[in-house]
Amino acid sequence: MWRSFSDSIKRRLNCYVLILPTIILVGLFCYYPALSGLYYSFFDWDGALHREFMGLGNYMEALTDKRLLWAFFIILIFVVANMVKMIPSIIVALAIFHLKSKRSQYLYRVLFVIPMIIPGVVMILMWRFFYEPNVGALNRLLDALGIIDISSPPMWLASPYLVIPSIIFMGFPWVGVVSVLIFLAGLQGIPDSVYEAADLDGCGAFRRVFAIELPLILSQVRLTMVLMIIGTLGGFEQILLLCNEFGGPNGVANVPGLYMFRMAFMEGRVGYACALGMIVFLIIMGLTIINEKFVRIDK
Amino acid sequence: MSAKSGMKSKSMFAEMSRHTLILFVLLFAFFPLYMMLQISLKDNAQFTNNLWLPMAPFHWANWQVGWLAIRDFIANTVVVSVFSTVLTLAFATITAYVFARYKFFGSEFLFFLLLGVMMMVGVASLVPLFTLLRDLQLLNTLTALVILSVSGGQVMCVYVLKNFIEDIPKDLFDAASIDGAGDFGSIWNVVLPMSGAILSTLGILRFIGTWNDFIMPMLVMRDQKLYTLGIGLMSLSSGYDRQWGPLMAAYCIASIPLVLIFVFTMRLFVKGLSSGAVKG
């Protein structure tokens, strides 16, 4: 009796010991920063010695911060643009899925993955090269076609009017490998009986796409969309690499993540930056909860 | 002409138009790669005179210059990515095994806490994470990058592996423990042999993720010698007197390891992602 009791204690202790590394790592490097970020957001803090409690002061300031409002407006534009940019992935997935030959299906999948496997930074830097005003590929193409004069070239990333469209256009033809593969998995999950029924009803190709395939891969589309929105709202790597830490000319391409980054690491306003981080977090949380609700209703 | 052959030619036409569409998109998708490769063999004069087509003489020395410029960055990135991947999988497998096989006081709560990390948003904890690393004296070290990658990868890997281990038949574990295997024995002899595919998929994703990481290394690293690829390439690309050939060669070299990994694991990767990414 005693022996089995001590055995079971030993086994329990063993469990705790085994999961200890994970728990420590997650606690210290996931939970602690998140909670301490919430704590710091109530302070006026320069990241070093000066730290003064100011309650909701940072949040009140954020509400009336015109540059932050602009940043949210810009990120909204990017989110909408990224939704439109999901369409090519869906079209490509449909095209691949309906190919008769399994071999070319496989071949195309592989071929699509290759350009996507290139490190993101390299891809962004390549696009920065395309947009270079004097030597870049885009202006030299337009010059060769006689559309522009290379001696007074459009400054794609340095003009406040062109920078947003240029950033949106980046990555053309916007086929994301993960989304294509996810959509393909969704399409493959559609039972054959659905197609047979559609055939019997004399369903044409267009109706098949809009009445059967799109509705049936809606959960995949939604998943990709959620991932995209979370990534877009928090991301600023692209803009930092394409423009600069100020978000391009006059800061027109400033996004919330970049603004937070600049506040914390360039203007020494760590407390305010933490509050900005919390605001982005709350918005993403809110959107996730709304999305969960929709998914429930759907099923 | 019967109706049947008419339908056949219609479906042939549809098939051809699908191929055309896909090839057209592929052409654009491969364009940056093509530019990268052919410019990497040009000197600046060739670059100015003939941007679009490959042109002799080919300056293979560009690749050497590019390699010398980024080989330290590559070495740092390899170290960080390899250690991150191995440690992530090791810790995650053990934790997933425990959660899958044992109920103990607080196990459900701890697992719930672990899943809670999925709700967290990276950008919100970026700044406090930086101050934490500063307080731990980990700034400007590769260790910091490994730790961040391992802790960031735990949740996803534990979640996937726990589901996987729960599906392994109990008899196998019973047999192992009759043979006198402890927990590590069971993991080694039962879990690992059965979860090769899933472990490799998770490992590859983690490796690529770490390889491509940019923001955290940029915040953490000061010393140019310790730069990882992302920040290294950025610092190379923003010089004024740019040599485009070597720069593009450096971009190519930076991409090779991922392409190689992909080529060797293609089947697994394409299949694993498309079947495992979204189930239910």
C-alpha cells in the first residue's frame, strides 16, 4: 500500500520534472513578457531609470494620437488589399485541383513551393531592387517601353503617393504557397458524391465553383484569412525593409507595429510602446472572437 | 462529329487553359529568382547595359565575393536554426508525451495555459521581451535567439504531438513498460519510430521559421560578427556603392539551404502540409 502510494507520488513528480523545460520556457518567455507589457503600459517609462505611474494615461494619449490613427487607417488598407490578394491563390488551387493528370498536379505543387521557399528578407530586398528609381527593373522596363523618362523616374518607394500602391503591388502574382496548399487540401476533402450529384443536375463549371467549391472550402478560406489578418496587423518587417523606420516618405506607410517599434527603440517611450502593443493585441483578440462566433454559426 | 467528341474537345480546351493559367502565374513567380540568378553573374557594367538577359562573360567570382560577405551570417544562422529545431522538438516531444499519457494534479490547467499562448500576439510582447533579455544579459548573444525560437515553437509542437501520441495504440506502451522501459525508453522506442513524418514536418517548419526570422535578431544583435542572415543581408544591401553581382550572389547563397532542404523533403513537405495543416 505504502509502496504503491510512494510510487504514484514518484510518477507524478516525474511528470512535473519532464515538462519543466517547456513550462519554464513558456512561462518566462511567453507569459512574463505579455504580462509585464501590460504592467509597463501603465507607466511613463524610458526603458531605464525614469519610471512614473500614470494609470491609463498612455491609452488616453493613444486614443488622440493622430499618427497612430493614421497607422491604423493604413493597416486597414493593407488588410483589405491582402484579402483581394488571396484570390489568385484560390484560382491557382482550383486550376491545379481540376487538372486531369495527377503528375502535373504534383509537379505544379512543387514548382509553386520553390519561389516561396526563398527567405522572406531576400524576396523583399529583391522587390526593393525592382523599385529602385534609377537602376531598378521596373523603371528600366517602363523606360524601354517609352512610358517614363528614366532621367526623372517615378520614386516608387520615396513618393508619398506611390509608396502605398507599391507596397500593395509587391509580391505579384500574390500566390502564397501555404494558402494554395491549404485550399488544395480543402478541395480534396470535397466528397465525390457532391460532384456526381452536380453532374446529374447538369451543373456548369462556373456554378460548380461558386455553388459548390467555394462554399465547401469556406473554412479553409476563413482560416487563411484569420492568419493573414493577424500577420498583417502585427507585422512591420516589410515596411521596415522597403522604406525605413519612419514608414516611408512623410511616414505615410507607418503601421501600428512600426510605430510601436519606433516609440520603444528610437524615441525611448517604452511605456507608451507597450500600451500600443496591448491595443494591437486587444484588436486582434476582438477579431478572433468575432470570427469564432461566425464559425460556430456556420456549423 | 458526335456530341461526345465535341465534349471531349471542350474538356481538352479547359485543360489547356488551366495549364496556360498556371504557367503564366509561375512565370511571374519565378521572375525574381531568374533576375537574382542572372544578375549574380554580371559585373556592374553588364548590369547597366543589359539588365534582362544572361550575358557572357560570366563573373563566377561574384559568388566567391558574395560568399565571403555572408559566410559568417550563414554560420550564425545555421547554429541558431539547428539548435532551435533540435531543442524545440526534444522538449516538445517529452512534454507532449507526458500530457498525452498521464493525468496528474494540474495537468489540465497547465495544458490549458500552454494553449493560451496561441492567443498571444507576438508584436504585443516584443518590447517587454527585449527588456527581459536585457535584464537577463542575453542581448547580443546567439543564445537569446535560440531560447526565443525554442520557447516560441513549444506550443504548436506540443499541441500537434500530443494529439499524435494519443492516437498511438496503448498496447505498444504497455508492451514497452513490460519490457522495463521507463518514460524515456517509451519515447525512444515507441514514440520516435512512429512519429518520424510528423516530427520532420514540425522540424522543417521550425527550421525555416528560425532561418527567416528578422525582427528579433535585429533587436537583439549589435555585433556585426553575430548577425544572422536577415539583418546581415539588409546591412549589405543598403551600402551606397553597390556591386549588384556579388549582392545578388549573396541572395542566392542565402536561399540555397532552404531550397536544398525542400528538395530533399519535398514529398513529405508537400504532403504533410496539405494533409496536416487543416483537419476538421
